[in-house]
Amino acid sequence: MKFSFADLKINLFSLLVCLASTFMFGQQTKLETFKLQDVSLEEGPFRNAMLVDLDYILELNPDKLLAPFLREAGLQPKAESYTNWENSGLDGHIGGHYLTALAQMQASAGSEKADSLLTYSLNELERAQQANANGYIGGVPGSKELWSQISKGKIDAASFSLNGKWVPLYNIHKTYAGLRDAYQIAGKSKAKDMLISFSDWMLQVTSGLSEEQIQELLVSEHGGLNEVFADVAKITGEEKYLELAYKFSHQKLLKPLASNNDILNGMHANTQIPKVIGFETIAGLDDNEDYHTAATYFWDNVVNKRSVAIGGNSVREHFHPTTDFSEMISSEQGPETCNTYNMLRLSEKLFLTNPDEKYIDYYEEALYNHILSSQHPEKGGFVYFTPMRPGHYRVYSQPETSFWCCVGSGIENHGKYNQFIYTHSENELYVNLFIPSTLKWEKQNVEILQQTDFPKEETTNLSIKTKEPKNFILHLRYPSWVKKGQFKIYINEESFAVNQEPGSYVSINRTWENGDKVRVELPMQITAEKLPDGSDYAALKYGPIILGTKTGKEDKKGVFADDSRGGHIADGTQIPISQMPVFLSENLEDLVEKVKKNPGEHLSFSVADGIYPEKFKEQEFIPFYNIHESRYAIYLPLETKESYQKKQKDLKEMEIVERELEANTIDRVVPGEHQPESDHFIQSKNSNTGVHQNRHWRDASGWFSYELEDNAQNASKLQITYYGKDANREFSIYINDEVLVEENFNGEEGDQFFSKEYKLPNNLEYNEEEKITIRFEAKSGSRTAGIYDIRLLKELQ
């Protein structure tokens, strides 16, 4: 029998894959999660959230989700595509999430219907793959031409487009991930074969490209393609897929992070997080310390410097300066749920490599306060932005209208609450989260029931069921939010000595017998924390649970979303922050002393002596995940009576100007920011984006354009914001292909931002969708000015 060098390489790589799961960064045994089938959620908010999510998923029509894939394969779809993002350029992206969600519900909820829909969806996608005859499966509009261009080296990549298409690499990543999960979670072997063929297609498409050209591709948002290709390498044991994973790792992000260099300000947050998940996946497979260092540095930076109390990050989808969280408070577009979905995935991978309690501390905070709160607990529907602006509200998706990215991650979020309650090695069990559940540890032939009403109660109880005595190490999490000396463990009612510090695990090495019981006491207390920049806004916590307060139900415009492009944004009236309550305290410690727990079964707190003005003394603070269909506040200013009076005067003066501008703004674009540009159908040629003084901009040596909406057709002028030092910038502004104004900037305004207003023509024409097109075009040999803000205004009222 012949044995080639190539065979030897494959076998060696397969051996390395095996060894990598055993030896990694000094840890002898890497931890694993249990299969979703092995952990059943018991009665409680997480099981309820799973079942509400299942109902939402089952309301979706698979033929509508699969239509883009069949269309692009030249087959007749069985139904028309859904609207919203699913028929405006990101066609098919939800289909990949749908595969993952169905696999999870088959495993977590035991849903036969989900299993049947998964089988049906895979069969339909297989038809598309066979019709394509090259391994491709995708719903990207104009797929054949796009990928033909790419394979020939014709690449025009921008942050949120590739060859004029809306993030096609990001789009197909969802399908890759869905196929992987259909195989790994639900055991569908057909999905494995389809995944490998799809990966081979990518190998073929990029076979003629240099590494530099592939890096150019990665300028465009591409999800976690490097992670998926590393997973395919692990599944197959073939090195070519690991090489592909390395090629699809964005060096422009990797290298600074590996050197502990913070370059994140202004970056689109959820473009970066999946890349980093890929870095850590590759590190775990190939023992690559640079990739692991990049992942751990990124996690520490985002969690400790860029995340608010609920565990979320970003404003208008972008990382803002670590030293200035003012926009976090002022914007209606606060932390994006997709970001936290991916930060939890990164936390999982890092913990499995290094079981440091800090990863679970963050995981728990984000799980309860952001993810659990991001789904309506009765009606279903997922939240895109969770504003930290006091007095604002959230918007919920609907099955027939809403197909945002956070709907895709949303249908996944609530089907895997059982994934990280427990982790294990061969002879060790980690209890990470205090969620009622039943674990079936098949390798040990042990069943463990966790009973708790946490966080309403401050204990959890574990019951061991085994046919014969079993020796294993039980690691019980000692959360950082339990004070030193207060964490108690009782085994069969006998006290077990706890010598560890908060933020660790207590290890119990013992031969366990059937009927053994472990009781853990988890005393919780009120704490308060400021925003990460140290500014005087405070949020209250009870243990790991963030408390919020309802501030009213008025004008919740679009609280259940329609299918408009911006339907995910809560664009109802912004209540002036000067009309919100403040915490009246000298410091956080003083504030905590004033918080009292209210009597009764439900978690409820009051701050009668620590809130101002007087009319807010009866304000109730409850777990944020229990606040829905209401305006709310999490962060409130921390003031004394003296500072309150002065700040109120300054704040009111500023808000008068802001309210006047907002009231007369018909439509707005923030150039250089992902979603605002996508929502306004950005088109461009030879255009660049960047960040200056923490503000995004776009310019061009060619041109760029947006579509602005004016349903009432009463626009009278444009307001454009520029930077005063832009020099040698000669360009034209067009409205509907007619020159509105010629500009020539030479830096006369100096080091400041300034706005100019331009009167619109009286005979302004609108298209059928009541939109006008604004285009910025550079003169030959010049560039446009950097454009920082665009507002379509009506006359002042």
C-alpha cells in the first residue's frame, strides 16, 4: 500500500487536532460543554424564554427563507422571499441562523417539528447546491457574477459592501455556521457533507488569489468565516481547511491585538467580535499563542473598558471611546444584541481553555441582563438596540416583518440557555450558572438535578443520582458578587469548608453516592457601578442582576416593528434627560446605603431617600429583564442637590437646541457608520471611511450617494456637517442627479466641526418610495470633504 507525504501531513494534522483538545496553554485537560440534549431546563424564566422562542421560530415559513437560495441556483422558489433585509440585499442571511435555531430546538426542547423543518430545509438547500454544481449555497443577489468576479481577482471591498453587494461574505457565513450546527448539534450527516462541499467551493474561488487579495476581501464584513473553516478542519482532520482559516483571519485586526494594542475606537463592533472568535478557535486547534493572546486581550478590553452594566457594548453599532460614554447616555441606539451574542460565544471558548471565573461572571451578567431581556417574554420578538438613554424604550421584531441581524442571532439566543450551565472534563464537573436544570452526564452515568429560584432566592440545591458510587471533582462557582466569607456549601446538611476567595471555584473531590445533596448559599447584596469612563451615571445591581425602573408608556412609536428599513430603531420622542430622576448621593457607597428591598415575593427595591426630585420617591426598581413595553432607566445621574440645580440649567439650555433640531429633522444619515448607511442604500465609487475626533466620516475621490426618505414631502433644506481643516476639497453635491451646489474647501474653518445648510429646489421630485437621492462627487484630481452628518430638514416650526 502506498503512503504519500500528503497522507502523512493529514494524519499528523489529525493527531494535532486530537492533542490540541488535551494540551493547551499549560492546561492539561481542556474543558468541554455538554450536548444540548444532555441538559434540560426546568421551570423558570429561561425555559419560558426557550419555549416563546420556539413558537416564534415555528411561525416562520421555511419556503420564504429558502427562496433566495433556490433563486440563485436557478430553481423556482416555492414562495416569495420575506421582505425587510431578506429582499433588499442581505437575502438568505436568516436562513443560516434558521438552521442553527432548529438544530438547537431539536436538541434543547426536544421539538419534533423543529427536527422535521431542519430535515426539510437541508433537503431544499441540497437541491440548490446540486443545481449550482460547484458546492455553493447562498442567497446573495447576483451570486454567480459576484463570485466569478472575485475568483478572477476583481475585488472592490468596503466595510459593508463587496463588489457592490451588501456584505456577501457575512451573509454566506450564516449558512456555513447553520450547516455546521445542523451536523454538530442535531447530528445531520447530510449537513456535514454539504458543509465540506461548500468549503471546497471557497477553496476553489480563492485558489487563484494571493494572500494580499484575500486580506483585501476581508475589508468587507465577513462574520466568522475563519472560525467555520477551522471547525471544518477539526471535523475532517484535513489541513487545507485550517490553512483556509488562517487566510481568512484579518491581519489588520489580529496583529495589533496580539501586541496588546487598542485600535478599537470607532470600529464596527460586531464586525470584529466574530473575527476574534475565529482567532481563539484557531488557537485551540493549532496551539497558536499569538491568536490566543489577541482573543484574550480583545475580551479584556471590551468587557472591562467598553461594556455597560447589562454586558452590552457599542453605540450605533460602533465602539466609542473608552474615555467618553456620553453618547451611550444620549443615543437611542445603545448596545446591539448581536454584539453580546458573540461576546458570550467568545467567553465560552476562552473559559474552556482557561476556566477563570471572570469569564462566567461576565457571561452571567450578559445572559440575565441583556440576552434574557432582549426577547418579549409573552408575545415573542427580539430587540436590536437596548438604549441606555434614561426614559427611552426598545423595539421588538415580528415574525412577518423583521429580518434584522439581531433576529437571526435572536432565534439562536434563547435555544441554548442550557449550553453553559455546566462544563466538564473526563472526571471534573463545573457548575457555572444557577439555573434550574437536569444534567445527564452519560460518561459518568450520573444525573444531577439543580433546583433553585435564583435570583429570587439566594440558594441553589444539587441532587446526585447514580446507580453506583462515582468519584469525580465537583467545582462550584464562588461568584465575585458574593462577599468573602459568605459563600456556604453544605453536603448532606454538613458544612463544607470554603477557603477560596470570591471570583473562583470551590473544588470538592469526593466519591458521590446516590441521593447525595449539595446546598449552596449565595447571599446577594445591592451594589452600584458607574459607566466605564467613570462619569457620574450610576446603575444599581442586586448580585449579578441589573435593576431598572419604569419611567412611562407614552409615545412608544413602532414598539412592535413594521418591515421598514429602520424599523428596528426606537425613534419615538426622546424624553429630555433633564426630566428624568437623579440619584441624590455623595458617592456610590452612600447610594447603596439608601436602597431598600421592598417586602413581597417579587424582587423590588426603592430608593426613597436617594432619588430626586420628590415626585420620584415612590419609583420602583426591579430586574431589568422584567421590564417590557415601557420606557425605562438603568443609568441615572449621581448628583448632590447643589450640583443638580446647576446642571439642570445647563442641560435644559442644551436640550432646547437639540429638541428643535430633532423636531425638524425628517431623515438623517451618519456617514461611515454601518447601519445608517445600509438603511439609506449607500452607493459609492473610490470612497473611504474613517474616524476623526471620535466621529465617523466618509469622503471620496469618486462619489457616494444615499437615499433620503420624506414621506410628507415637506423637506426644505439639507444640513451637512464638515471638519474645518479639510483643505483642497473641490466637489459637487447633487440632488436627484441635478447639481445643488459646488463646494471648494481650503481649511478656513480651522480645528472644529461646522454645519452648513443648503436650500432645496422648490420643484423637488420624489421617486415612488417618496425618496430623494443625495450624491457627493469629487472634481477631477480632488476629493470630497469628509462628510460627518447629513440631515434632511423641514422649515423650523
